[in-house]
Amino acid sequence: MLFRSLVAATALFAAVPAFAQEATPQAGDRPDIAAGAAQFVKPTNAERTQVLVGMLTTLGFTPEIQVFAGGNQATGPMEGANVVVTVGEGAKDIVLTAHYDAVKLRDGTLSQGIVDNVGSVMAMMEAAKTLEMGLEGQPVAHRFVFVFTDQEELGLLGAKAFLEKHGKDRIAAVINADVAAYGQTVMYGENNGPQSGFVLETLRSLCAERGFDCMPYPVYPPSDDRAFSAAGVPVVSMGTQDAVGAHQMWLAFNGGENNGLKEGFVPPVFQRIHSTEDRLSYLKGVDVARFGLFIADLGLALDKRLVEIQAKDAAVAAETAPAAPAPVPSAQ
């Protein structure tokens, strides 16, 4: 998660498969997800790239590595690498993103970057695998493009590079996940522009249908979503926490000066990320799996909603189109 000023922030469809509904977190944890997440604990982000490519390949995907010229004033020029896989076919894309890079700490070492943002990466892989299996033989109108971005922590550089390469014309909607290693409360931002209204409506409906605890944030911390919203692309950014942590974060960002939190209080999640505290021990595989299935459901729900919008727009266009002129009888 790109996070610059916590102090300033605190001062102020039945037709789609119900993947998330079918999850049974009570049955036990997901040690495979925890084991996968552990592989990302590396000294460099370049090594994390190789871990990601290897895991996606093991899942049966053919990942595309999109190299870009990145870095910023602090780092100097630095090559970055987005990793992309696709599921399904379609003239338009539903893009699903999560950054896999970790922040460099003040002592020069790399954070383990589990809460920020390996949990989301594992959830996205769960969603990709679920969609590929669930859509076999079931046509959808959109292609699902999973983009694992690099250098989010340096200024959303991977997301910007993807947009520059891919363009926005094919993108119908974007789902971004950031900070989602534990907890079953789904947090989401409402501050991505009016073009994102139908995405939020679809998300709210899905939360109600699946019985998920979902918390809207009028002000939500920035992540790769901001690169897409700045380009006018419909997008929502989501994360997960335990209910208490989600409420505390909501108050810190949206509660105003008299938010009820103790003076100087910093929500625990922001004490963990971008620090040595962002450790593997916080990850809960069952929560990550549950969120991944929810992401898959949201992708399918957006596919359905976009088809409905397109059909409605076509009907309106047909009704408002001028009638064809009557043929002029020929003189005999």
C-alpha cells in the first residue's frame, strides 16, 4: 500500500457461481497459502518476481513478464516487472490487480511485505485458479486479466506502466486488492470517481448476497487504484482486516478531528506495514482463501453487470434513434 502521511489522515446475482459462499473456513486453515506466502520472503523484489512467476506456472498459467523502466528520485533508475496472466476470452477486460513488491526499510533491508501485500497476491492467485476452473465450458463476456504489479511502493509505477502498455480502451473495470492478509471484514474505497459507481453498486449487492461484512470508506488509502481512476477507468480498491481493526482504520481516515480514537492512536495495521512487523505470522490462509473466492465472485458479478448495462444502453439507443424516412414512391 502506498502510504505517505498517516498523521495527516488521522488528524482529519444468483446467476453466477457463489465461490465465496461455498468456502468453508470452519473446516480448517489453508497451510498451502501460508507456505506459498513464505516463499516471498526474499532480500530483493527481483527475487519475489521469480517466486511469483514460478507459483503461477505451477498453477498451470503461462505468465507474461512485462518489464518497464522504473525507479524514482530516491532509488535512481530501476527496472521493474509486472507479471500478467489471463483467464477466459472477450473483447473487453476486467482487470484484477495486486502489487507484489515490498517496501525497503530504513536500514536498507526489504520488508517481508506479507500484509502489504503478499496476502492480496495469494488471494488473487486463488481467484485466478478458481475462475479458470469454474469457467470451463461457461462462456463469459469479458476476459479476466490478472496483473501483479511491481514498484507500487515507489509511486504506483507498475500500474502506470501497465496502463501505458495496455491502454485503457479495453478495460471495462478494475478490482485492486491491497493489505489483505487476515480478517473477514472487506474494506473498500468509494473515492475513485463517478465512473466507478456501477462497480460499487455491484460490490454492495454481492456483499449482501454472500452475507459478507463489507465496510465502505469515503476516504480510503491510496494504492494502484489511483493510477486507474486518474485515467478515468472504473475501479474499486479492497482489503481485509478483523472487524475491530477495520473500524479503527475507518475512524482514523473518516472520523474527522473528533473521531473518538485516543490522541496519537495509530491503527495496528499501520503499525505493521512498512516496518519489520510486517511478518508472515500475521497471515491467515483461510481468510486469504475466502477473500480470493470473493474476488472471483465479484469479477463474475461485474461481467454480468456490464452485459446488462450494455444491453440497456443499446435499447435506449434504439428507442431514441430517428426513424428511417419513408420511401418516396416512384413516379409511374
